[in-house]
Amino acid sequence: MDETLIDFKQLTLQETVEFMAGLDEKPFRARQARAWIFERGVSDFSAMSDLSKDFRHKLAQSARITQIKERARQVSADGTVKFLFELDDGHAIESVLIPDEKRRTLCVSTQVGCKLGCAFCLTGAGGFIRDLGAAEIIDQVIQARRLSPEGRVTNVVLMGMGEPLENYDNVLRALRVMTDEDFTIVGARRITLSTAGMANNIERLGREFPRVKLAVSLNACDDELRERLMPITRKYPLKRLIQALRAFPLPRGRRITLEYVMLAGVNDSMEDARKLIKIAKEFPSKINLIPYNAVPGAPFKRPAREVVEKFRKTVADAGLTAFIRDSRGADIMAACGQLHESQAGGVSAGV
């Protein structure tokens, strides 16, 4: 792959128009070419049959079209589909398609590996390899749509491998391309970005692209415990994170989702529930309680169901909206916290 060529798949409409102008082509050519890429899923300029051969050759000389390749697929008993996608450099990422009544939600990765090293998550166990480019993020949606039996993805959650706000520039570009005016891949209101709590980039996202839904992986409500579970707390303690969440611009009626992975005997007490209530009342919020999904080598256990139910009721009785989110695809290691790619870029240990 020639890295010196412009990656066509990560250009916005306006950037594509400007690119065409540089080739002495009219603006309508931008929509023609983008239709082939975003509607028909082609990865080769030569396949754009309604463009002249000379124009296709001109495009091929100055641009490329990133396309990730399906290496493997697993289907859960609950219908969840896990894709293992190979990148151009041989590394791999995992994406998870979750069917639910009328929705088809794709869990998208933003990095190969992860830097954050959260104690309960498998993704960072093999370390961090690299950020994904915007085109690689976008193409997960395009390929999942192409490979899905129903041919559609209705919602996107940036909750796969990696911390989206660590890869801020590529994620922002991917969001802008996916929601662009001519070929909207997924509407902004159907995209959720989940972060471990990078307060500085939460604030930046609020300034630059507040249209997406924001979710925060909280998991503990005091700095001492949260730092043990999530080392990012050393850089962004809870006071700093809460400050960023209070300032995040929310449209009327929208709330920030607090994700809370429940670990038996660690963060599931009634005292923990009371601390969670206090934080959740600092800004408009709703709470997803996620019973822990086991990962190899981690010393945690899932709380008993009655403990989870009691915790939820305590939070709800305080006037907050709280759900128990039973993760999908656990039988194929496709549930929350189970995504992973080996350092060698080989077969995944499970999503």
C-alpha cells in the first residue's frame, strides 16, 4: 500500500470536492466517486464503471481506498456476530455486530490494543500496537454492513478495542465522514462514543463534535479504587472527570451514560451504590450496570444476580435511571471487556 497517496475513504465531501478540483474535475465528480465507495463498497477505482477510463486512471495515480479484510467470523448463540478484520500491515482488530429487535448495533474498534491497562479488560493485556486510521474505523461499518445477512448497521458504538479519545484526531475525522451530508453512513444521534475518562478530550469533543452520545466507563466512585482498576485515574482523577462531564454540551433530553462494570466484592456494595448516586446527580445521566464478563488471568468474579438487582434498586430509588446490561456474545468472547488481538497480529484471543 502506497502511504503517500491520499486515502479517499477518509475524506469528507468538501475535501473530496477540493481534491477533484486539484485534478481539474468538476464538483459533481466527488459525489459520483463517493457513491461507489460508501454506497456500493468498492475498493478499486477501476470498478467505477460510470467514470471514464482516463478519470479512473487519474484517481488511481493520486489516491487509494483502504479496505480491511475479513479473516474470521464467529456467531454467538444469541445472534451476536464477531468479525476478525485484518489490516494492511497484518495486524487484526475485532468488531461485534449485535442484533436487537429493529436495531443492528456495531461495536467498533479504534486502536490495535490499548494503552490504558484497565484491570478487568482483556484488550490492553497484550499492550498497545497502534492507532487505527480514520478509514480503518469507517471501513468496519462498511464491511459489517456488506457482510451482514441483512446488509445494514443502524447504530455504532465506539466501544471496541482501544480508547477512542486517545486516538482523537482519527476518531473525529471518522465521525465527520460517517455523518457527512451526502452519504450518511450512520446518523450522529445513532453513534455512541465510550471513554475511560480522558477529561481533556471530553472537553474537546464537546467543542468540536457534541452531536454524538457520550458514555463513560466509570466502574468505581473514589480515586483510590478507580486507580487500582483504571490507571488513567492518576492523570484524570474523578474531580477532574466530573468537571468535564458537567461542562459537556447536551441537547435537551439527552444524558451521559455511566457504564459501571460490577465486580464481586470490589465495587458492588451499598456504599459503592451511594457513591455512584452522588456522582450521577452531578449532571444529566443514566447508568448501565454491567455484570463482569470473565477474561483470562483477571482476578475478578461476577456478582450474584441478587446483588446486582439490589444495587440497581438502590440507585433507582434515588431517582436515577439504572439498567442492568447483560452483555451479548459471551460464549464467543465478544462481550464487554473481552476484545483482544495478539501482539503478533495473529488469531484473536476473543472479542
